[in-house]
Amino acid sequence: AQSVTQLGSHVSVSEGALVLLRCNYSSSVPPYLFWYVQYPNQGLQLLLKYTSAATLVKGINGFEAEFKKSETSFHLTKPSAHMSDAAEYFCAVMVWGNNDMRFGAGTRLTVKP
Amino acid sequence: DTGVSQNPRHKITKRGQNVTFRCDPISEHNRLYWYRQTLGQGPEFLTYFQNEAQLEKSRLLSDRFSAERPKGSFSTLEIQRTEQGDSAMYLCASPPDPLAGGRDTQYFGPGTRLTVL
């Protein structure tokens, strides 16, 4: 079965600094991979997704992620953090033909002024 | 706003009571998913509908849980004899029809936060 592991439950960066949130996946078949953001007391908003097209995926709010098969990774990055980026971020994996999406435990991003 | 709505947004109940949540998905989406998210965790799959048919249920969905989608539009999730361990955020998601090319994206509602006292 597919799964994802998010490394680091809490990441803190200064405003303007690089954001790097780590996600490693496990799947026996080519996966679809996703990053979602969740603000307090809200549902999940899709940031970006990888569906076997380009390995470097650009999403909303300046985020991007690179699919690296050799490293089974799909890390999320943003060159310059903004205060509004403070939220919980979830990596998720889905295999086409399965009916559920498996989420990581989440990484809480804090942005310091 | 993803177009998926859920009601109520918050529910506080006493242990042993029954509760029911509602999800209204994006109208042209045939599939509907329910997830549960506990504090500090990612969402966990509960169940899935294709139109009115409930096609898959997770082992997390005990006998106290029942979900319906009677007309293939909105869905309800009922929890009977609630327990404190049921306290969580219950999320509904609605992906586009795969035949329409949007098979891989889940659009989530804002969730219903349940607190069982």
C-alpha cells in the first residue's frame, strides 16, 4: 500500500527565508503526489500535484515541489517565506485505481518576523 | 472556497448522543469521500461514494458510523452513541469525474469539528 512520511512535525523559518518541507513516499506503482495546506479551522486547499508529467511542479502562492523517483521524495519549497504561509502542510499520495488518498501527519510551518 | 460545503461547522455533544453531519459536494462531481482528521494528524480515509453507491469503507468506520448519499448529491455521516474518541474534524471531499480529466484532485470542504464531552 502507498504511504507518505513527512519529516519534521514543525518547521520554523524567518520571513524571507527559504521554506523546505520534506516528504518521502512509498508506493509499488507510480504514484500521484500532492501537497495541501490547511489554515486553522479550515479544510484542505490544494497547493500542487504531481501526476507523472513534469517532475518539477509549480503551485499556488509561489510554492513548488520536485518529484525525485531515485530518492522517493516530493519536497515542497518556496524561495522566500511570507507571514501568510504559516499553516499546516500535508503531503499525500494516491495510486490510480485505489479509492483513497493517504496523507502524512503534517508539518506545521511557523514564520517569524 | 472549493465549492464543497459542510454543515455544521462545529458540533459539541455529550457522550452517548447521536450526531449527523452533512456534506454538499460540487454538483457535477459523482464521487464523494469522507475523511477523519484528529489533532496533529493528517486526514484518514473513512468511506467513498460513487453517485449513491457506497463502494468502500475503511476499517476505521465502526458499526456506530453510517454514511448515506440517497440521491447521489449530498451525503450524511451519522455517528451513534458517540464516544470521546470520536472527537475530530470530519472532512468531505469531492473529486472531479475521471472521464472529465480531473481524476486526481480532491476538493475538500471546510470540515465539521466534533467535540464529544
